[in-house]
Amino acid sequence: MNFKTLIWTLAAGAALGVGSNAHAEMVLSQVIVDLQPGKPPREDIEVWNDGDERMYVLAEPFEIRGAGTPAEERIPAGVPEDSGILVSPQRLVLEPGERRTVRVASIGDRSAADRVFRVAIKPVAGPVTAETTALKVFVGYDTLVILRPDKFTGDVEGQRTGRTLRLVNSGNTAQELFDGKQCDAGGNNCQDLPAKRLYPGAVWEQTLPFETEVSYKSAIGPTIRGRQF
């Protein structure tokens, strides 16, 4: 999966006790929002309460600066006019079986390179429901939002040293590298290689099973092409 799952665990006392037989599960329609140039600068995420109790949900945006690099930072997004991202609504109350949408939209002009955000969509504790001590586990999703530039420049460049493959994204937008394969010199014993989302400025090194050519598929949104390194 191309997203992180976050688990919030709350050891609850009398003030936040819940019945042990209660079940709540949150389901999202998508966990990646890819705002491509030439397309509307917004998408909706449907949030579904698949449980049997009322659910209180928080949608909290963060900007990821230096994504995929050693300098990566996760910074809470401020007001939309400053942060460039609008998430609405940020608080929801869902009855059992109810579905609602959270809109994610970019604000202002697009940057010269990707802007990367995460929107943590997670259940949170609600009002008092019991007087007994209990443990309540909240499972949410760290949805990925990529705001692409108007025009794509540069590319992923590969460098080979024996069985070491070094890939550098010298472009201005993230690329998803997947379906990697490498075979031995006789074209046999083919091996699958790991997938990776490579953000602008990021570097990825891996040790290969052979010294032969490597093939990958590279995707920028719906556009897919073959690559050899």
C-alpha cells in the first residue's frame, strides 16, 4: 500500500469508558489524492462509518517538506490562504452506516514543483458512554495529497555500479516506480524488484541480484511508461 496507517490508542478511565462489545470501523474511498495539472484542483474523500456506534472524526492536514529526503519535515498546515490546502469539513459526526465526504482542495497558484501534504483522517474520543474502565483503539489513515506543478520538467535518472542501482529524481514531480524486474545473463531466474514513490530531489539505492539491465514502469498519475536502467 502507498499510505501509512496510524493507530491512536487511548487508555480510557471512567470519563472515556466504552462497552467491550462495541465495534467501530472507518472506511475511506481513497487514500491518495493526486491533483494533476489541467484538472480541477480538488477531490472528495468519502468517509464511511462501517461500525455500530456513532463515530467522531477529525481530518487534520499537514505539509510534508523535503518529502522522501533526509530533511523531510511534517508541519501542521495553517490557514488555507497561507498553507495552500483546504480540507473541509475537518470535524464530522457519523452515525452507524453513514457516509460523508471530506473535500481536499488547493488554494492559490501551483508551485514550480510538487507540494506534498498528508491529511490524517482519524476517529477521536466522543462523549461519555459508560462508567466502566476500558481500552479504546482508534484506527485512522494518513492520506497522501500531491499538488502537481503546471508543467513537468526533468526526470528520474539511473546510475549503475555493478549490482548497485542509484535512482535520483532530478525532476519537479514525484514518480511511482513499480513492476521492477531483473533477469540473469541468460534471461532466466527473473526477480521482482521493490516499488518506490520517488519525490523531487529524493535518492533511492538498492542492491540488485544481478549485473544485468533492470526494467521498471514509471507513473506520473495515470501516465505510465517503461524504463530501463
